[in-house]
Amino acid sequence: MCAMHSAAYSRSLASRLITSSCLLPTAGTGAPRTLTAAAAAAEPGSRRRRRKISSSGSDRETYSISSVDDDVFAAVARLGRFLDFRERCTTEVLAKLAALGYDRELAQRVLVALQREGLQSDARFAEMFVRGYWRTKAHSPSRLAYELRSRRVAQQHIDAALASVFGPGRQLPDRAENASNEQEEEMWQQLVEMCRRRAELTRTEPQQKRRAKLASWLQRRGHTMSTIFRIFDDVGI
């Protein structure tokens, strides 16, 4: 499943889990109830477990959102729109739970439940973040890596996200003809096109001023002076 479809699936799953149409068994009775009802009338201490035979034949214990205690149900219900809006990293989820008044121990249990159900993933968040900020803001790979580290995303997820967007080297080439593969060449051309549109906004101004504005715009996004001078050449200013 591609990243886009995976993210859409996870958001859809989140919606199904937190809406009143999602029926779950009431502890000890087998009667259906809604997840939102669980948030309003939690039954503390209940915990439902399911056992499953793995493909290797060993008996193992598995959990799902419908198998954890009602405190977790309530917290997931309150996170509904927050999770549905976009992908979230671990730090964001824990911060949101703290803002809602949940203690650290419960927040960790909620996080584990979300991750088991595929509703929260730092790997998906990292790729979404890199693709989004590159496409809309032209942030450099180094700036994107810095932003993800500041959100405490693991380096392995950062590397994977950068490789997915920028290619195995996880960097932009210094110009199109020096790209080591088609993906790098495409990313360079995208940057040039974004800069060309920016430069068009100042076409009536003196060249020195146009260059200064474009250079400032690129520097704020983490691009080096070497890249900036190459851009000047390719944009033609």
C-alpha cells in the first residue's frame, strides 16, 4: 500500500473507531455499545483480551482498540478530530493528551493502542511532513531533517522519508546535470520551477534586488549559497 493510501486508510479507520456508529462490546455482557458512549460512561478496570494463533503456530496475545480498558477508549474518542485532521507524530499525540489532562502513564497506553491499530506512525508522519513541506515551501533536506528532529522523530524515520522523496542520497544535487538518478533530477527541476515563479514576482525590479530577495527566500528554507548561485543561473537572473 502506498504512503498516500496508507495515510488515507488510517484516517478513515480513526473516523470509524471514534464515531457513534462504531459498535463495541460492553465489558462482561457482550452487548454492543459505542466508543463515544464509553467515553461518557467508562467502566474502570475492564480489559478484554483476545488470543490468536500466529502463522508459526505459537499462541500469542493480541490487542486492539476494542480490547483495551475504558480509560483508553475515552482518550481515543477525545482525540478523534485531532487524529483525523492529518498524520501526527508521537510528540504531538503526547502533548495533546497532556493538554487534555491525561497523565503520562495513561498517555503512553493510549499511544501504544493507537500504534497497534495503525492510527499513529512516526514513519508515516515523517514522509507526510517531508513531502508536504517540500511541495509547498521548498524546504531543503537538511532543514526538513532538523524540523523532524525537533519533533523527536527517530533518525531512521527521517532517513527513510528523505530517501523516499529525494532519492537514496537524501539530498538535492547541486544542479540537474549532476543528479545521480532521475528522482534527484526531478527534485532539482521542481526547485528551479518554484524559484522561477518566485523570481517572476519581482521581474520589474533591478537584478541585484531580485537576487537578494530570492537568496533570502532560499536561505530561510535551509539552502546553501552554492545551491542559490546555481539557481540564479538556471532561473536566469
